[in-house]
Amino acid sequence: MPPFPERASALLSRLHQKHAGTSDKRTWVIGGKDANVEKEFNLTLNTGLKRTFTNGTGTPTGSNGGLASPSKPSSLTPTQELAGLDLNPALNLAATTHLSPDWEVGYNRLLIRPEGVLYEDTQFQVGVRSEYRAHMGCVILYYLNKSTVPIGSFTTTVNNNSPGHLILNCQNIPDTTIQPDCQSQQTIMLEAHNAFAEAPTIRISYLAGALQALTLKLPVVLAKFMEPANLSADDFFKRWKQIGGGPREAQKVFGIRIRGHRIEPTRTRRVIEGFKWGVLDGVDPNSKNFVAASVLHTLNGGKFGCLLRLEPNTETGVCDAMSVQ
């Protein structure tokens, strides 16, 4: 007797008619869960989609997991292959390019003073106290919380802008939390190995309701490692002629930047002495001029004798010439 054909389910027949015009070609067969799984697997393999993946070594692979042979080897150079990638290092927020607004107010004041306020706003203050002996120096920073709530996540980053010439060594890390009306301090030891041009900077960040951050320049300049010297008129002009001009002499003409201020002898003398120059009285034939001498101390370069001659013009408010040798 010939075998009878398998009888189709009426429910499946209706489903086939309903989805006949759609893109869903999935069918279910009678035979249990295993038969349907095999049907779904075959349907997935025959979808016609072409996918290309790369393995961990960067070699293209086909949809079946095997290695795909490229039609033509890549002719790109390593530079072209890396084009479009951001290879720039992380930004140094403690650099001079990120200085906060009004940073120079306290900085300029502390260039001629050993201690004072470097920065201050309504809720935070940075104080400085410094001492220098020969080529060595010590700077203590005081961080004061002026607000009524604690300051949290307090961190500092010191950036040396003259590496190899100026050596910085932070002795401690300030407290991460500063209570209201309290302060934390940080000590930085300095060594001038050679003459340097750029002062170090510091990045300060903390949480006070929101994240706050500022970048300041520390008042550590070459003049801090100088020591006033006393010379007679004969010794001063003798050394002045020996040094001569050329690369060992610099001259500049400048005026008063502050409105309403004029060049006054007493204030001018105080500024010169603040930069650690020894003012020599009665040396210049013109009594309105200032001459001064100093010795710069460095560890590797040794000692440098420095001479200064300032020619102020009290009428125009401009220094006709300032010469430094």
C-alpha cells in the first residue's frame, strides 16, 4: 500500500496564506522543538547577507569565520593609516597657556615681596611665603577656605616650565578637604641650577558646590636667587666697561602702566631693592639715575655679577633706558 501524504494542519495553512506576501519566510514544521531550531538555523545561513569582520590581529574574516583573502594588498603608508586618529597627548592644564583671569595681580606684587596674597576671590585664597639663600629657595603656599561650607577633592599640580635649569621638589600634598575658615599648606623646595626664563605654574582644583579650578603662575623668577652687592664708583664703571655691550647687555625703554602713577624716586628705589639689587648712591654723575649691583647664584653655572643702570624721566613718566649687564 502506498504511503499516505502527511496531513497539513489547518492552522498552519492559514498562517502560510496570511504571510505569503510578506518578507517573513519563516515556517514551522511539525516534529517538535528540534525540527524548528534546525529550520531556523538553515534560514539564518541562507539570508544572503554578506558581513566582513576583523579578528584581533586586524585580518579580515568572512561571514563563515575563515580568513578573507584581500583582492589587493594595502599601499597606504603608516602615516596615512593613522590619519584621522587623535594622537595628541592630554592637555596640560597647569601650563601657562591655561592661566586664570587676573592671575598677574598677585603675581606682580609678589615679585618684589617675600610674602603676600597670590590669588583671592569670595570663597578661596592662596597665600605665599618664601625665603631664598644663594641658589636654594623655599616657597610655602597657604590655601584658605573663606566660605561657610567645606571644600572637598582639593588637589594641586605644579608644572616646571624650566626643566633642567630650575629644580622643583614638593615636600607634601595638601589636605583633600579644607573646613570653613581653615587652611592647608604646601611646601616647595627650589634649586636654580642655571639661569632660567620661565616661572613655574600651579593648577588648583576643588569641589565647592561645583568643580572649581584655576591656574596660577608662582612668583619664582631669576631675581629671587640674587644677592645685593655693594661697589664703589670706580669698581662699578670698571666692571661696566669690562662687560661692554653685545650679548651680555640688555636694554629696554618702558613706561608706567598704572594710570595716575608717576615715576617717584622713593618708589623706584623700593622696586629696585625688591628685585634684590643693591642701589649704589652717588655713583652716577646724574643724581636722577639709579645704578645697582647684584650677584646671581646658580648651582651649576656658579655666580654671575650683575650691573644695572636706570634712567627715569619724571616729566614724561617713561624710563628712557634701563640697561642690565
